[in-house]
Amino acid sequence: MTKTTIKGVLKTWKEDRGFGFIVPDGGGKDIFIHISALKGTSRRPITGDVIHYQVAKDNRGKYKAVNAQIEGVALLPDEANSNAAGKTKLIVTVILVLAVIAAVIAFQIS
């Protein structure tokens, strides 16, 4: 599918399930949107939001919104940097836990 950005209005949103449907401005069938398509937005969507999105096919051949943004809603700071920082913290934590386990084993052996 094309990587053209499309504009539409969020017709329905099921907060408890994290998905809804967008009515495209140009008409046509409603487009499914999952919360994962809105990565980096500073708030969750609500019915009536204007959504800018691209369209892709899911693994069952159905169309869905991807790379979506809510018009007028700020994006969070660079998500890639925060993900890298989170991964670094995880690695350091795992190394520390392994070091503690090794120390306990060494203490029990001696």
C-alpha cells in the first residue's frame, strides 16, 4: 500500500481494548486503528480526534492505520533515545544480578 499520509476522524474508540475506527476524509471504508499505531503520542485518542495515518495490510489481508498521529497532540521526546536508555538500564541490571548470583555461589562454595 502507499505511504501517503491520509487524514480522517476517529469514529469510534474502545479504550478498554485499545482500538477503534477512522472515517477517511475522502470517503471509503472505515479504517481499523490499534493503539500501537499511535506510538509516541502524549495522550490516548478520543472519539472525534483528527488522525493523520498511513495504510498497511495486516497479516490477514485487512487494511489498518499505521504511523498515526493525532492532530494537535504533542509527540513525546524522541522515543528511540528513551528506548535505548531503557535497554541500557536493563543490561546493567542483568549484569548486576548475575554478579550477585556469582558472589553468592562463590561464598557458598568457600
